[in-house]
Amino acid sequence: MSICLNKNEVPMIPDACPVCKVLLRSLDKLAFEYCGACADCAQSFVDVNKGAWDSGWRPSKGEIVARLQKRKEEPFFYVNDEYI
């Protein structure tokens, strides 16, 4: 399926994930279109709680901080200072 846009229209994808506030990468585009979050949040929070996510549940700040701490162990990961 393709989306036709007016040549002056730009799809609205934010700079940072609305859930964890980490800057979005090109690989996050499909995840954001799927669930409104980055690929890591989609895998860590959405896929394991899809029904709850669709009903409006979002991870707590503590859950987000715990996941970001784990991501810091990964190479080349930068975190927004909101959760530090």
C-alpha cells in the first residue's frame, strides 16, 4: 500500500519517541506508524501488551527508566536527559 501526498505535504513523525523520548532513527519509522512509538518501545512494551496498549495503557516512568538503563549497555545509544 502506498500513500500519495501532495508535494507540499510532509508526513508528521516526531523527532523523539513519545514514550521514551529517545531520538527516532530511520528504522523506527515503521514502528511509529504501527503503534506511535520507537522500535525498541514497540518490542519492549507494545508487543507484550498489545491489548492493553490499544486500550490506552502506557509504561510507567519506572519501566521506561529500567529499559533505558538496559539500552545504555548497548553500543552507540544516546539518551535524552529527561530520564537521567
